[in-house]
Amino acid sequence: MRELRRRIANRELGEIRLIRGHYLQDWLTRDTDYNWRVDPAVSGQSRAVADIGTHLFDIAEFLTGLRVDQVFADLATLIPFRERPVTSSMAFAPTVGPRDRVRVESEDVAVVLLRFVGGARGALVVSQVQPGHKNDLTIEVAGSTKAGMWRHEDPENLWLSSLGHDRDTLPHPHDLAVPGIRELVPGHPEGLGSALRDLFRPFYAAVSSGAPPPDPATAPYPTLWDGVHPAESSAQRGVFP
């Protein structure tokens, strides 16, 4: 993703026109699948969007440098009743023993249309009831000259396509020798800890150097502005006319 972000910033894709993506999981496909995330008293009113859809929003803005301006979303609870274990339930694990039948009001799926500042459009699909998809986050950014796509379940590849040419698979980022990218741990298998370390490392380096805060559009880690942005957006919630 960092390599794709670099190419977008260098305008190798041209003017950004469309961002499309999905985040699909299957761990809540059955009505006997239950977890604390299903309980709005614990997790809040939103589930699929709040739990995994937010990652798509963050990645779309991170890759393009564009900010979401307006949203139009269709949220659906496809399993209105679930079997809740009387004892505690762990995520992604089967449960045994007696169950209660409870009503569910948080969304299982969401189809979201986006407008970005500057005019680019977006379309995102989020589902936690998609059979056969364990952690399928896929995003594609289409510009006026090229499109780039990345999949979390195939993290070592970045695809670039252009008009009149076959889709190219870029070499492993460690072979690109791009400063700021080559130093990162490759791919997903090393786990979440490595990903968090790669965020904290440049942050701590910036703090220890005493340098002024970086431009949020180019910072290698989330800034305070990134944290404020969603709150500002909700306070000035835009809707399609």
C-alpha cells in the first residue's frame, strides 16, 4: 500500500477518479454465530462498518490523500435473530452449551457510495456474512492513466493496469529499494505486531528528533489530525442531494 501511495502521490496514475473496494468476512454467516460485537450495549449501534469498514475508509484516504466528503449507505441486518450462548463467547470460535435467542439490530452488510473532496467517487462493500472470505480486504484506485489494486489476502503483490496493456504485477517492495518502504517488514505473515511497530518507529523517531509535526498528507503514520477528521466529518455529516 505504501508503494501504491507513493505512485499516486507522484501522479503515475493520473487524476484519481474512482476508489472501489470491499472488506469481506464469513465468521458471522450462521445464526448460531455470536460475539460481543453483536451486542449494541457493548459495541455500539454499528458493527460491520465500525469493525472492519472503517479500515476501508482509512486506506482509501491514506492511499489517495483525498478526504471523504459525502456518504450514502445502505445498511442491512440479514440475520435479525441469533443464538447467544448463555456463557461467554470468543470471537471466531465455536460455542457449546445452552443458548438464548436474541434480536440483532446492528448491520451484517453495508453498501456505501462515497464522494471525495475534489470530485472522485468511491464504492465500498462490507460484509461479515460472506461465505468463504476470511479476511478479504481489497482496494483499487483508478486514475485517468492507470489503476492500482492491492489485496490483503495476497499482500506481496501490487497490480497496476493501464489502457491497452496487460495488468502488471510489481516486484516485491523490498526489491524496489524505495526509501521508507524497503525497511518495512514484508506482508502479513509476520503479524499485527510488526505492522504496529512499523507505525510506531517513525513516530518515535520524529518525537526524539524534535522536528515539527509532518504534513498529514505525507506523514508515515497517523497524526492527531487523522484522529480529529472522523469527528469533524460526523459533526458536518454530508449526504447526497
